[in-house]
Amino acid sequence: MAVPIVFDMETGDPDDVFTLCALATHPWARLVAVTVMPGSDEQVGIVQHLLGRLGVSAPVGAYRPGADVKPVSGFHRRWLGNVPAREPDAEAWQLLRDALASGDATLLTGGR
């Protein structure tokens, strides 16, 4: 039985994106939500793009939706090319509240 996972991440370096890919494709994990710190539209776009390519449907939340920062490393751009910026599905706190309310989900943090 797959463990429901909420993954909190950032995109300042590649490690969290590789963890996202592993969680999204591992048979023992089921991503129920992803939260991004701080949550710029560029970051959300990268996460949603990867989830789509991996065939995984999970909402993506931002801690500061529309944050006007550029916390995406050059690695992500070289690896994925131009990925369109996207708005989050919700604020991070809302996704965390909803996913963790049942008591079944596990929060895995990779963000700072």
C-alpha cells in the first residue's frame, strides 16, 4: 500500500527536484500535494511541468504565491528548458491543512 506524501520543496539546487521525481514514481509513495518555498510562479511552473511529464496529478501550493523572486537554479533551466510560469493551485498552508487533516499523510520536507 502506497504511503500518502506531502512534499515540501525548493528549487535553489537540484536535490529536491530529483526527490520529487523519485516520490512521484515510487510504488510505495503517493504524492497527495507538493508545497514550494517561496512559491514563485516560475517554481510552480517547474513542479507542475515535472508532475505532468511523470503522469502524476497532485496540487501544488506556494508559501508566498506570486513571490517576485528568482529562486530557480540554472540547473533547472538547462535540464528542462523554458518552462512556462504557472500560478499555484492554492496557498501552501491550505494544502497542508487539507492533506494532513486525516492523519494519514506524511510530510517530507526538503525546503529550507
